[in-house]
Amino acid sequence: MAQLDKLLAHIAPRGGMGLSMEADRQPMLLMASGVDLALLPNPIPSTMIEMLAREVLPHHLEEGWNSRGEASFDHVAGSETFRLTLTRGPQGLRIQAAAPSRAPSALAPLPGGTLAPLPGGTLTQLPPRPPAPARPQPDRSSADRTHPLTEALFAELIKRKGSDLHCSSFENPLCRVHGDLEDLMDFGILGPNQLLEVMEAIASPQAWLQFQEHNDADFAYAFVSGHCRLRVNFFLDRLGPGFVCRVIPNEIPDPARLGLELPIQRLAQLAKGLVLVTGPTGSGKSTTLAALIDLANQQRSDHILTIEDPIEFVHQRKRCLVNQREAGNHTESFKSGLRAALREDPDIVMVGEMRDLETIAIALETAVTGHLVFGTLHTSSAVGTIDRIVDQFPAERQQQIRVMLADSLKCVVSQILLKRKGGGRIAALESLFINPAISNLIREGKNFQIPSAMQTGRAYGQKLMNDVLIELIQSGQVELKEAYLKAPDKETYMAALKRAGIDWDPRTQPGALD
């Protein structure tokens, strides 16, 4: 689907006769009444107009378009056929679209003389457009960064109990509710300039500078009226700017409500070692870590140091002293913050993401030297996490890393989020607790034997993901189809279903996954 089609789709529902677009002006719906309507609140830049035209221009017309700067052709969008006219003039590229069955012989002039076809279809030359007034720069140092549109969007996100908000150029805003994206149709299509204005208003000074230089930025935003924080990512794609926000509650969730069983909760009491929480993006790793850190904050009298990007859950002092540092803002990177942590007398260190070899190496050394280290990795299973860590290192260091892991690793919690029957989502947690037998398997590089060792050690809290999924199915909390789709290893999952006496196989039942 061409991006221009999303704009053309508004012509018929709004009773329009056509659409007119030109560089640095608002796209206008041409109405039979002669009082035309602005389709977007902000002008579209010339580069975007060029991209929209190139995407729909037929190949056999490209030579003529490149030489004469004119092209006219029929374009099918949905169930409608539009007559598109592209013209390049001194003021830049213009696009006109009209439905032939409704189009008059000559289009009415737009307000301000935007497009006025003469008899024969030749477009008049536009008068020079007066320069747009300079937009006042927001107070970048103000702590109260806000914008009316984002306030309304964030309020709607909270009202719908959504987890994420997506705003992209030439799209309606969308929010993710219980895992599915829903259009926020009442807000209309967001234009690139409109999004830039919004993004500049809510960004921190460092984040805005980062976005200007690299076309990417991450930061946290306090949504005061919604009683929550938002993790915000800015990006630039082929259509223009956009951003995604994830809701972070101000209140740290109760571990029991998250489904963290007692063996996992006891990890907050460890004196030293490495604890890893893993899973795909959006699986709730940060929430699980925040709950464990909060447990330690309530039960211990120690120094907790977190290194995050950005800071998500805010931990107030309870019994522990808590210092939270943000990579890129309070410290250069995860590895530099972790290296400095050793000189800051921490008892517990939380690393928001172990992204690279050096960060993993320092985290291991910190755990070996007598600290409790919590960290996250993007892996889909507990055993796969051990393989990922070892494989990060050169071959000549891998045996040393296996020994360090065998001595320091205490637990790996691997989690996924599933849709709950009746609405909402529920976490499935695989837990690998390192006992002497498993520690020896890690040291000898026999990770393939760890699942068997986990099955014989269920009394210690060991749980394989397939077993957890089957428990959720049997308790009526999750559908068979949902568990199958989210299972990391489909083959072993199907074997576990058969062992549990559940006769269901989507590979032999047509329509089972429809």
C-alpha cells in the first residue's frame, strides 16, 4: 500500500472531490462547496512530497517525468480510482488527485491561490509563498515539558489501559492494549512537522540534541496527570519522524501479583552472585527486576546502585540507599558506569542491559568479587542465556568464562508475556537455579544436559518454559493457540503437550491458528 493511499482514503468519507498537495503547504481536500479543508494541521516538506510521488509514479512514465516534470495517470487506491496529476514548477512539486466520477472539468482554486488550472489543464504559476514565521523555541531547561497533543494522547493511553503508544508520520496514533494495536482514530493523521513540534516540546535537552545528531533518542518522561512515567524513543524513518512511548507505573508492582514465586523472591536476599532476567523485548524484564530491587530495598540495609537507559522505575529510599544512574546522561555507557561502580561501595548492582562483551565481562567480575549483580539479556531461554554469554567471548577465553559463570551465576529467569483469557496479559517464567550439579555442567560445557537436570530439581524451584505454559493452559488462564505461538521451541512444546495428555496439534488441524 502506497503511503499516498492513506491520504486518498479520506476523500470519499469526507465528501471531497479531490486532494491537492504541494511542498511546504498543508494538503487540502477539494470540496464541492468550494470551501476546502486542510487534511493535516501542518505543511508537508518538499522531500516528503517527492517521496509520495515517486512511490506511485508508473515506471513507463518516469522518463517523461524526469525530462518534462509532468505526469498524469490513473491510480487505484482501495476500491477507488483516482486521476493523479504531478507537476514540477518553480515552487516545487505539486500533486493533484481527483476521482473521475466526481471530478469537475476544472478544479476550483484553493484559498490563497494554491492550484488554479487554466483551460486545457495547465497549472498557473504560484505567487512566491511568504516565509513562515519562526516558531518560538520552547524553554529546553524547564522541567515541565509538555504539549497539548501528547497530554491528550497519553491520557487516552492510560484510559485504555494500554502499554505502548505509537506515533508515526502520515499515520493515526496507535496504542497497544493487551498485546494488540488499536487505532486512535479521533486524533487523525499526524504530519511530520506536527510530530517534530510535539517531540521537541517533550524531549529533554540531551535527548533532543541526540535526536538531531543521530536520528534516535531514548529518555524517560514524567506524565504527572497520569501518575506514571513513560519510556520514550524517538526515531526517523523513510516517511519522517516518529516516537514510541511505554508506560512505566509510578508504583512498583507487588512480586506476588507479577507471578514471582517464593524461590525467585528469595533472590533479593542473596549476598553475592549474578542473577539474569531474560526474554524478548516487551516481555516485562524491567518490571521483574524492579520488583526484586524493591524487595531488597524493603528487607536489607545496603547500598543499591542501578545503571539504566533510561531510568524507568524510580526507587525511593526505604531501608537501602539507592543511587540510580542513566547511561548517556549520568555516565557515558553501561560499561563505564559498571566499571565506576566498583569504587562506589555497592552491595547490589543492577545493570539495565548487558549489551556487549565488555559490559558482560565487568558484570561477571563484579559478581565474582563479592557483589550481587542483577542484569538483563535478550535471550529466549535460560540455557540459551548461558550459551549466549560464553559465545560472546573469543575461543581462548571461553573456558575461563565457563568457570566464572559456574562460580558466580545463581539464577536465570527467562520470561514471556501471553494474552490472558478474558483480557490482560500474564507472564510465563522459566527459572534455572544453579545447584552444584548444574554448576558442574556449565564448567564442563555440557549445557545440553541442563534441561534434564532442571526436571529432576523441581523441588528447588526449577521450571522449564514448556511446563509453565502447560500449567497456564490447565489452569484455564491461557488459550492453547496463544501458548503455542509464544513457545520458544515448538517441537519440545508439542512433545510436552502429549506427555500432559493434551491432544492438540495445529500442524494437523486446518484452521487451528486462524
